[in-house]
Amino acid sequence: MMYQTYDLYSRSAEMMNGFISVNQQLLTHPFNPFSNTLLGKSINAALDSAYHHTKVYDKQPFDIKTTIIDGETVNIDEQVILAKPFCNLIHFKQDTKVQQPKLFLVAPLSGHHATLLKATIERLILDHDVYITDWLDAKNVPLSEGNFDFDDYVTYLIEFMKEIGEDTHVLAVCQPAVQALIATAVLAKDKDAATPKSLTIIAGPIDTSINPNELNKYASSKDLSWFENNVIMTVPERFPGAGRKVYPGFIQLTSFMAMNIENHVKKHTDYFGHVFHGKEDKQESHRDFYDEYLAVLDLNSEFYLETLDRVFINQDLANGKMTYHGELVDLSAITDTALHTIEGKNDDICSLGQTQAAQALCSGIPEQNKLDQVFDGVGHFGTFSGSAFRERIAPSIAEFIQKHK
């Protein structure tokens, strides 16, 4: 009943949201003499905060229209080149004759939409021809489309790699690092032409038994049945996926925010001051961040529970027990794919060493085709977004790909 209760609250809040918006517009109208008084500014700031706390946050668009290549402005056409029930493969097609290395960006399926990587893409398309997994919200996928589990995720990646074709480089951000390694190993074992030229893994949970953090300890402190009984819920009737068992995005969001609650409280307190003082640029920055951060999606229950079990509780990949459709995954089969692992020294979600573990597991890759990097002063989100990514990490990725193209 929790999902149904939350849904009822959301619909009620949405109705209140419209009422708040109307009152805020009346208060801030240029002809309202009350608007510029201290009390008027205070009420406006309070109404603005209330508006954003009662807003339903939908998926944001990528909205990437242009980029700069060789000093020239190039138009970008966002195309869905392969549509699957739970994911679309998107290509940011560049209107240029310049040949950029093909880069397949594997976005996490862990609560947020792939648009969370918008800034990542904007930086990467300066040097690469970018494709991305755009995972769909499970509550909008009808039951008639069937289930989606851990192996299905790997299958999707394999199909996407084959669709993109030869000479593709893969970049997996966070959660899908494990599945990207498995997909690469499966293709390599089959000597498939779509086997990636290089695989870069950013802050991925390859071996969560290394330097376990609070998130890892929480996952391993309970058995799978606890999660199934406490966080798996049924999609309400008004959604296309009614009846589907999911791990709701609002629960994942609550967990994300609880990990840094003091930081979020400070940001919202500061925002109140920005509205009061009319600091439009800081207001816009705050809204842009939370419009994306608070937009979440539901995960199909089979995928969520199997990921918990195989990645976070039992570390199947690191322990040589990972299977794909019943067959053991052989990471040593990867011989011709260069491997790049990236970690942030201050990462509190994927601890130091958990991603680096891939280097030893991929024993078939020659040492000269491996690179492991740890970036000082960088937290989890900083490994794929922000100034550190733009100025240090993205150039390193581009240099590695150029070396192994």
C-alpha cells in the first residue's frame, strides 16, 4: 500500500502546486506594491520553496542541439536507433564529415534517468560520436512486455554493441560496470566483431568487498527476502505498468538524499535566500540541478533484486561465480579490449579499489593496454560531472581511446 499512498500524496501535492503557483504569480506581479516589501519577499521565497516541494518532477530532455568540433559549430540530431521495451539506444548524430571515435555510454539503471548524464555527454561529444542507453521507467512498461532481469540487461548491452558496430569504445558509469564487463567477455569469447576496442569503467562496483562503505554494509547486512518484502511494491492502476513489481524510484531517491541530508538542507536554505534577494543565476542553477536530481524512475523488481544478490551481496564477478544465461562468465576471454578504470579519491558510493579490481580480473588483457587512475579531490558525482570531469577525466578518456582506436 505504500506506493498507492505515495501516489495519492503526489496527486494531492500536484493539485496544491497549481494553487501555490497562482498565488506566487499574483504576489510577484509588477503592479502589486506589496511584492518588493520585506514581508512580500519573504512570502515569495516561502511560496517558491513550497512550489518546488510539491512539484512532480518528470524526466528532463537531453536537449543537446550543437557542439564544437575543430573550431566549427556542429548540429546534433538526437535519434533513437534501437527501441526495446525497457530501454532506447540513442545516437547523438553529428552533422559533420569529421570522423570521431564511436563511444557507447552505458548509463546507470539505479533510480535516475540517463539525462542525469547530460553534462557528461556535452563534454564527451567534443571528442566522440556518442551513443547512450536511455533506460525507461518500469512503471510505464505494460506487463505484456514481460519481465526484465540482470541477464536481460546484459543482453540489451550486447544487442546495442552489435547495433553500433565495429570499432566501438564503451564507457560504463557506476552501476553498469559489471554488466558492461560481462557483455564484453561474452562478445570476446564468441570473437564477435562488435567486441569493444576499449572499455572504460568509472566508479563501478566490480568488487564491493573491497573497502566496504555504509551502502555496501547496508546491502550485505540483510538477506534478499528482506528487500523483497520491504522495498518491492506494485505499480498503481493509473500507470501503463499497473501490476508490475518494482523498486520505486521515490524510495531510491530517499536513500540518495539521506546519505547527504545536511548538504541538501543547506542547499534549500540557501535557495530561500537566493529567491529573497533576487539572485536569478543562483536560483536557476539550483532549479536545474534539482529538476534533474528529483526526477526518478522505477526499476523492475527482478533486475533490482538480482543486482543486489549478484553484485552487492555475493560479489559473483569478483569471486568467479558470475553467470550469463547459466554459463560461467570468463573475463580472461577479454584479450583485445583495452581497459581503463577510473575512481574518485573521495567517492563515498563506490569506494577506492572496487573499480580497480577489474584490472586483476581481466587477466587476458596485456598490461600495456591497461590504465588505472585515481583522481584526487573527486567524489562520486565528480567522476562523471563537473569541473574535474571536464578538465581532467574526460581528456584522459579521450587520450586513452585515441591510443587504442
